[in-house]
Amino acid sequence: MTTYIKSVTFDCADALAVARFWAAALGGELDRDSTAEKAYVEAPGWGGPALWFRWVPEPRTAKLRMHFDLRAPDGIEAEVARLEGLGATVFARHEGLVVMQDPEGHEFCVED
């Protein structure tokens, strides 16, 4: 799976839960020091932390759009189904592109 990600930070109510989703989605590893307050995931091929998640107290900050796409090596529908099985939901569909949301509502794209 090819990604365009470098480094993105997101505010999360439960950083560990969202980091677990992204570790599975990216085929990477959840850092062993991750907690519910602060966590990160390494994506294969980037040589360092790729996604940082941190807990912020109420009031919550606005959701941020993710700055990367996930390529679908086995076809877009198979990839969307795999991510839905991990807890993501479809937000919108466009030709050759599906906008999804992770379990906490952060948007990202899946494309052929």
C-alpha cells in the first residue's frame, strides 16, 4: 500500500484508540510508549513517526482533514471494505476516489 503521508498531528478524545485504527490501516506499528493521551504510528517506508495523536481537553478542537491518500492495491472497493472492517466509514464518493472518516471522524481519501 502506497501512502503520501509524511507527518500529521491530530487532536483526539482517545489517542490510543485512533492510533490503533491507523496502525492497522497503514500496516504499521503502534509505538510501545503510546497512551490514551498521546500516541503515534509509524507507516512503512517513511523511517519515523508518521501520525501523531494527542488528547485535548474539552472543548474539542475542529476536525482536521488528513493530508494523505491511501492507494488501493487490490481495487478501491476491496480497500474501502477493508477499512470499513477496521471501523472507518464512507463520507463521500467521487469517480476513482472515496472520502472516508476514521473512527473519530478525521477525513482521508482512498483512490485507485
